[in-house]
Amino acid sequence: PGSACLPGNSAAGQVYLCAIMRRLVVGLIILLSALRSGTMPCGPEGRICRCPLRLRGGEEQEQTSHVSPFSVQGETDYDKIITLFGSKAMEESLIGRLERVTGRPAHHLIRRSIFFSHRDLDKILDMYEAGTPFYIYTGRGPSSSSLHVGHLIPFMITQWLQEVFNVPVVIQLTDDEKFLWKGGNLSTYQEYATENARDIMAVGFKPELTYIFTNTLDIASLYPTVLQIQRLINANKVQAVFGLQESNNIGQYSFPAMQIAPSFADCFLDIFGNTRLPCLIPCAIDQDPYFRLARDVAARLNISKPALLHSKFIPALQGDSGSAGKMSASVEESAIYLTDSSQQIKNKINRYAFSGGRATVEEHRRLGGDVNVDVPFRYIEFFHEDDSYVRQLARSYTNGTLLSGEMKKEAISCLQNVVQRHQERRQEISDEVLALVRSRRSIALPVKRTP
């Protein structure tokens, strides 16, 4: 009697009941926050979320895939993700406008809807046409010394955007994230970051318009903005958006602010001449939760919300159904690495690549193959620039003219060319160029291109 919580027969009982009530209230807060943001906590890293999700608009589905910044498993329904995440599809009218503004054909990754979703890309085009420059921000978690071909996707589109808009690019290497989630020695991830930076520059970025930074080495320039973000995001929100639990370490709770911070130009005022430029972020769709938080925080900091351009996942060699999901650097049999030899690429495609072909040649000739699940074709779709060639392959495979072994042969040739060209360009990246792009320096904002 007299307790501020619940009446009971003993002080110990009242303390116990109070603790239970507090946990129930915290759980309810997390659930309500998740429902408001259109996401559901999916448990600790690696656990597949199979809870029913109510999408915006009232539809309920059984989610048998897992999409988070930490892992992707199972086949992904991208139309439902657009609804669930509240982004917008890349419509033909927007692609046409992008081509008119730049005076260039859209990149094949955009034409083929591999970059399928966006947030405020139209507003970036509005500002650019009005004479306001912007910067592009993307990144990489240095979990290995070598990238795989799937890692090239955001860098390919970022390099294209830099070229057609003639704007600065900042690239974050999150060595801290890999240390917090994977353990091991921090110095190892810093070494990986150096190797990854060379791979990134081999994609074709302009050194004079590119800044690559490693979180632990550049924390002094990021930290004031990181603090502003951390003050505005509580632990309940982080749990709701990222599915973290009480067992996660506090570094994992604080890390989202590190990835959010570079989407605000305040981190780069010394680089951009004290100009608060708007930001465009090309990334895979699994990274969107970070930047939904960034857009929420931006309004409270009176900063422009970052715009986003979302890509689909490149499938693992085994396909993206079941537990395979996207290509992963930590699963050697799922990936084509940029250090692989031509023979290794051939062996991996022939041995592991999931086929959309039929059980027998006769059945395949009669019914045709399925390009939607055929991994060799999908790799060609990601990397081959010739639309007519890709369409012809799809027709021939679908009508049964082209067999699975022949499709694998085409994919082997395509990927061997991609990897060989990359290896050649990587050798041309000098230590001086690498030192330049990793140095914090003033970057002159270019004049708007005239299409």
C-alpha cells in the first residue's frame, strides 16, 4: 500500500511488478514507433523476420525475406518495399527528365530499373536546374580487402552521376561499423579501407571532385554533426528501426549517427567553402533505414533532407530465394570477387550459378527458361551496357532457343571482361592519387554543365 506503481504484499514484490510494467511500456513504445515508421523490428542480426507486416494502405503480408542494413536473406518483393518504406518508384517521366537535364541517356542501371526507387530525386533536379549544385554521398563497409562485383553497383551509378552533373562526391568507409559488428582488430578494417579506396577509384571517379574518408581517421570533422544527431534520436527509435536488442553493444546503438552525418553538408563546410549543399545518396535499398532517420532529423536541424536513389540487390550465385539473398563478401561461394581470375569466374558460374533452365534440353526447348530467376542472365542484366544484346538474350532464353549452358557462357564472358577491366584500372591508381582523394582539402564547386 502506498506504492507509486502497484499495491502488493511486500516491497520486493512491488519492485518486481514495477520492473515488469516498465518493460511492457518500453515494448509498447517500440511497437508504436515501428508502426509509425512503416518498419518492424526483425530481431538480432541474422534472424529472418517472419512476423506479419501491415503495409501502408492496410495490406497485411507474411514477410519471408529479411532486409536490414546488416543482412539480406530471401527473395525481395521490391514493389512491396516501395510501399513499406514509403519511397517512390523511378517512373519513366522522371527518367526522361533526368535525360533532358543532363543531356545524356540514362545509365543502363536506371533504364533497366535496377535503380528502382527514390526519395526527392525530382527536387534535386529542380535545384540543379535553378543553379544550385549538390554533392553525392555513398559508402562502403570495409569487411574484406577485395570488393565483389555487387559492390560496384552503387559506385558505378555514383561515378556516372558525378560525370553527368560535374559535382563533388564524398565516400565513407565505415571501419568502425565492421569492428563493432564483426569484432577482430580495428587496424585490419583500416587496412581494408585503404585497399577498398583503390578499388573505388578504379571505377573512374574524378580525383579533383572526390573525397574518400575513413570514420576512425576522420572522426574529428564528423563528430560535431554526429553529436547533433545523437541528441535527437533515442534508443527506442534505434531499436524500432534497426531491430537492436538489449544485448547489442552501445557502439551499435550509436553507429547510425555516424552513417547519417555525411548526408548533411555541415560535415564538409571546410571542403565546400561554407556552403550547405543538398545531398543525393545512391545506395542499396537495405541502407534506407539510416536515411529515413536522417530525413527526420534534418527537419529538426533545419537542414535540407537528403535525397536518395535506391538499387536492387545483386543476387548470390545460388540465387536470392531461400537463405542466400544478396551476394556477400563473407560467403566465398556466393560471390565473384574483383580479384578473381578468369578461370575462377568460369568455375564459380558453372558450379554455383542458379539456372532458370528446365530439367532437360527437350523441356527447355519446349517451355523456355525463366530469366527472372536465372542468375547468369541477371548478372548480364546488371553489367552489360548493350540493351539490344540483353533483350535478345532474354528472348532467346525465354523461347527455348538459348540453353542454360549457353547463357552461363555469355555470363562468364561478361563478368570476365568486367573484372579484367577493373583490375587493369586498379593498377593505374597511383599512391599519389590515393593520397589526394583521402586528404581533407577544399574542393572548388564546378559550374553547372550545359546539356
